[in-house]
Amino acid sequence: MTKPVHRVAPHVDIPIRQDSLRAHNLVLTFRQIVAAQDTPISRSELSTATGLTRPTISRIVDDLLAAELIIEAGPARSGSSGRPRVGLSLARTGPAGLGLDIRADVLSACVVDLTGAVRHLDFVPYDGTDPATVLPRLAAMADRAIEAAAAEHLTVVGATMAAPGPVQDNSIVRFAPTLGWRDVDAGAALSESVSSGSAALPILVGNDARLAALGEWYASGQAMRNFVCVSGEFDIGAGLLLNGAQLGGWAGELGHVMVRSDGPSCACGAVGCLQCYAGLTAILAAANHDGRDGGGSPAVAIDTLVSAGDPRILDALDEAATALGIAVAGLVNLVSVDTVLLGGSYSLLASWLVDGINRELRRRVLSANWAPIEVRPAPLGPDAAVIGAALSAVDRVREDPNGWLARVQSR
Amino acid sequence: MTKPVHRVAPHVDIPIRQDSLRAHNLVLTFRQIVAAQDTPISRSELSTATGLTRPTISRIVDDLLAAELIIEAGPARSGSSGRPRVGLSLARTGPAGLGLDIRADVLSACVVDLTGAVRHLDFVPYDGTDPATVLPRLAAMADRAIEAAAAEHLTVVGATMAAPGPVQDNSIVRFAPTLGWRDVDAGAALSESVSSGSAALPILVGNDARLAALGEWYASGQAMRNFVCVSGEFDIGAGLLLNGAQLGGWAGELGHVMVRSDGPSCACGAVGCLQCYAGLTAILAAANHDGRDGGGSPAVAIDTLVSAGDPRILDALDEAATALGIAVAGLVNLVSVDTVLLGGSYSLLASWLVDGINRELRRRVLSANWAPIEVRPAPLGPDAAVIGAALSAVDRVREDPNGWLARVQSR
DNA sequence: TAATTTGTTTCAGAGGTTGACTTAACTGCG
DNA sequence: CGCAGTTAAGTCAACCTCTGAAACAAATTA
């Protein structure tokens, strides 16, 4: 007999009963284990951390152990005398998340486990950006990734595809100029052809810049509370995390913020968009290059030109940095972030950009005097979007393991 | 004997026990009554709306009645045959919120009750913007408002002051150029000199544009999920509500977003700020006027010039609309809102601005094709900030009445 | 062996649910 | 006017599940 699935009350919208109370405290406990991450945490430490009593913690831990979401590590450091505490840490088997991404030069797929560790990362070159060509390839990569995961006792419980453009309803890519897509329901197409084990696997679609921000957030230990991750791969997007939560809706089209009122007209129909100054192809074009030297990756092409000492590329980078600074200043005036990560391909070019951006921020941001803003390269760089996509999928279990518990108990 | 105060679990950060369960379900029930607002709701309707059973609802309703947070309205329409349901609605006595605002021409104070109705609204002209002059006046107005409230059996449980500039820690006004303030701890100064009944009354400080957005949101029945309210009084600020929640931090300095790369330099140190084109004094200056005709209110001055058919003011308004459109387009590209309210003094000038703003939004907003944006004047206009401030104070009780319950039970 | 800390077992208390019964109040029909 | 039908609301008991408190068992150090 399967127990009913109870949602934990995140908002005040649903009534809570005795059993949802249990579900809530289980989530609370599990998140403490997730937060402890590298250093296993004991039952009694959980008790003090959560405020629940030891018996309650013991019961909850029993459930988590039975569902194989956590494992008992060998006796950990006790610190003082007395019975040594038993360390608990996240299982490296069980639920996993799958991420897919379409990048400038390759398609990529990624599997992460509960701990957030990347267990599988796969790149495949491609030609032709037509949905009918690209999506089946991605589906094949997904199948391969799910198999590879199963070989390591991982069950893919969710999948997300990163798309370079605004996405509606976690499924429909509204506009992706670099792929030539318009109103493509990538989620439906992929979900049809991919399954995990016996169950169908719904594949969500998200904006690449926002997923990259999520990936960088995890990679930084979730320490930052308010930050923006500016990604330049195809387009320029901004992923915003405010107060530890990601912004919903169409948020983040930084590339189409105006930075010059007398600028050239953009593909979007407006004039003076950031993209026309700080997009990678725009930077190359400003230096009279077409970017054929990078093996398909414009960032590498720029990097080699800089190494070769081409003065025109330095000018173009300076102009790009100024434009980025203006756009980010507008953003920071509106939504108050304290950290700006240069992600995607910009992470490779960060050393040529940081100074120019900082200069504009100092000039233009009203709060810069009493609330300094840190600009730095993002650690994951171009891989952030796939990894973030995979994390966003497994994160649903990390945020609320009750679904997984019900699934395990039902078999 | 007083029962301990239990917080309701809004996030998953605290454990929930049996009694916090009760507190949670009480909040849930109370919010349903708040949401029903004008049409009294019965116990059995509450039961179906919340998912709690009738016995539980009855108990909770008894508690709320005993605390005088709600009242039994006379037998309401039953709809069909049978015993008519007893309508429950918010009490118009009990907790109240106090709002204070410094406006271009007057100081204002406002008291709202639980239902959100304005019960007291008071304006006092002033001269001299020095904190040592203005703050005591505001404190005196607060005292008068608290007295007036007490006469109607209202207890002021919270107070908020609206300040024209960025505010830190709900207390310190960092920068208010139009008042000449810098790093003024208005919250501390006011809290010292104001008390409600026997208890001290802490006075919070918030940004005026954001409080105005809150006020307009309530005035519109909280129907909009994602909207921005652009307020022009002194400065230009933007109050953002996303997914029904207000953005934290320094959010909303729309006035200092760049709209012309070759523009004049602004007081903030940057160039081409929106404020230099769409600020009320900027509009008047562009038409070669100094705004002495409006009795202190620049919006009225502009309005009279328009009525007089001055062609220069029409040009200035057109330019202001274009600038506003550019800035708002940048905002909408970044944070995805579906409604733009023209608040504060702009509500009076909306008919001269809407078309120009819409034109720029159509050109510049990427998502405008599939997610239309509505631009319209805000109903409350210049009063929105005081009212919003008062609402934000009483809203703490509306969001979680347990504090008030504990207070009532303890006496 | 005593002390200490950790984890487990047992039991009582609190709260909500279910279900049935009762009281209350209105509608509609004869 | 009076009665049945209908719906709303209060009340009571039995039951379930959760947490907390206290006692108990286990494992290590001194």
C-alpha cells in the first residue's frame, strides 16, 4: 500500500495536518544534511541545528536511510569523550539530475547526483541548428546519459534543457536568434523521445543564462545571497538570484538593454542594444575578424588575438567592457545585487573586462558608495549552463525529498 | 498566564510542532477572510476554501472572534434555501497601521485599519527640509494620528515613513538629494519621540516609490502578480512586485538609469540619467518654466501649462515619455512585468505620457510580442506612498495575526 | 570503573480528522 | 399558518499521528 504524497507547506496556501508536519520536519532535517555537504553531520548535531529533539531526528533519519537518500559514514570525529557521533552524509547513489545544453560549438549533456557532483559530462559537435536536427541528437545524448547514470546506480528523476533565449512555460523557446528558432516547443519534442527506466521523463526547458547562474551559485557553495551572473555565449543573458531565490518570468534579457542612444540597429528591432557592443561576434567584428580561428569558439578566437597583441581587439574589448558596465549599472540600480559574475565565455575574457565594468559601476550606481559591488569571473564558465540545468533537476529532490520517499516506498 | 508566541513556518527554516500547526492553520484561515474582503465569508465556505474541516474552522474562528480581529456580519445571502450562512469579515476596530510621508508640498500622515480602509488622512504644509525641522513635525503628526485612531477604537501596531531615496535597514536614509539628506537615521529619530498607548512604537523607514507600489497594489485588489509602479514626485523611483512579493534591497532607482549616452550630467555623478529628462522639474525647465504656478506642486504647474496650450511643455512631455519608455523598456527586459503603473505625480500627467512610453516599449522589449505590457495611470496617485506605508505597517498583522492574538490574550 | 555523550525506546499530551448527532434558521408547499 | 425539506453550524466521541520528555542502552575516554 502506498502512502499518499504530502506536500510540505512552503507558503501558507495549504492546510497542514499532522502528517504534513512530519513531511515538513523531514525537509528541514534533510536540508541541514545538504547544507553540511562535505562534513558529515550527526543526529545530535541535527537536533541542535533544527531545534527538534533527538528522538524525532532519529525517526526522520531512519526514514531517510531507508530511502537511501543518505548514508552513515564511519564514526566521525567526536571532539571530546563520550560515545562518538555517527556521521550522516548525502548518498552518492539514488536520485540524479540530467542537464542538456546547446553551445556555440558543441551539444552537451551532464548528470549530477544528490551531492551536486558532476558524474557524467559529455560533448558532441554538431552542424545545423534546425530543431529537427538538433533535438533528436540531444535526445540521443540524454538516453546515453541516463544509461551511464544507471550503471552507477543513479536514477535520473528530472531533466532540464538550457536554451539561448526566452522560454515560456518551461517548454516553449520563444525566440533564439542564434539558432534561428521561433516558438519551438523543445520541451514537448524532447519529452516524447526520452524515458528514464520504465517511467516517462518530462524534460523542462529553461533560459541558459539563468541556469548558468544557478550552476555558479551551487559551485560557490550557495554563499551569495544577491547576485547576477552575466553570460555571453550566443546572446548576452543575465541570471538573477535575489535573496537566494531565482527570479521568474522572462527576466534577464540584458543583451537588449540600450547602452548607446545613437547605436546601430539590432536584430531585435531596437537600436544601441548591449549585444551590438559586447556580444562575442560583435567584439570580433569590431576588430575586423570573423572568428574562424577559434575552432568554432569565438571566445578562443578572441583570446588568441589578444595573445597575438592585436591592438584592435583590445580596443574592442574596452568598448565591450564599457557597454557591459553601463548595462549592468542599470540593472544594479534597479534590483540591488552585491556580486556580478562574468559567466559563460566572458569568464575566459574576464581579465580584459573587469576594470572597464568597475569603472562604469562606480560612476553610475547610486548605491555603490555604501554598498560595494564585486565583479569577478565565474568559476564554471561555459559549462555552467549544463551543470546548472542538471542541478535544477536534482534540486527538486534536494528541496523536497518527500516525492522520492513516496516513490521508494511504493515499490 | 500568557501563551508563548509561536511563529508560523513561512520558510522551512524552523521546525513545526503541534502548536505551530495550529498557528499556521489560523493564519491560513485568516488570510482567506482577508482575501474575501468585501464579501463576508462563512465558516463552511472557509472550510472548503482552506481544506480544513468544519470543527477545526469553528475553533479557529472562535479564537479570531475572541481577539476581535473579525466580526460576524448579519446573515448574508444564502444563495439557496436552508439556514443562511453567517458572514465573517474583518473588524474595523483593533489593529491599525500608521504611514508618514514627505511630499513636494506637504507632509502627510495616514491611518488604515485591518480592512485596508483609510481612516485618517492629514496634510500639513512645511518649509525647510532639514531633518531637525521636518522630523519633529512628522512625530507630532504621528501623535495626532494615533490619538485620532484611538478615538475610533483603533490601536496603531506599526508605523512606516516613506523617504524619497534609498533606505538601509529600514531606518537610515542614505541619500535624498531633494531633501538634502545624507545618512540620516530617520527611523531612530522618529521612534524615540512617538509612542502608541503605553507601548513604544518603532517606526520603520522605506523607500517612497516602493511603498507607493504597495499602496497601488492593495488599491487594485492585489490582482496584479508582476508589476512595476513608476513614481515621480521628487525623484523617479520604481516599486517592483514580482509574483506577489516586493523586491528587497536597494531595488528601484529608475531615475538613474541611462537613457541618453550624450546627455547632461546628473546630480548623482553619471550622465544621461532618466531624471534629467523625465523629472518634473526637468520637464518644467525644458519648457523654460520654474514651476512657481502650481502652488508648490510641479505636477499642477505642468498641468496648467498644458491647459494653457504651451507648445514647449508638450514637447518636453513628449521627450519625457520617450525617456521613460527607454528606461522602463530596460527594466522590463530584465525583470519581466506585465503591468506598468504611472504613479505619484505621473498619474496626473499619464494621458500625455502613455502613448510615448508604449511606443518605446513596443520597439525595445523583446517579449512584447508574446507577452503584452499594459501601461496605465495608478489610481491613488500622489497619496499612494503614505497609504502604502500605513498598509505595510498593518499588513504585518494581516500576514500573521498570531502576534496580535498573543497581545490580546495577555491582558 | 566512572563519566560523558550519543542514540533508542516508551509513554503521555496535543492537535486535527472522521463521523454522527443535534440545533438553528430559512424556503417552499399545502 | 404550519409542516417538511434543506443547508449551516456547533458538539461529542473515537482514532490517528506527530512531537516532547524521561528513562534507558550503547560506545568511547579518562
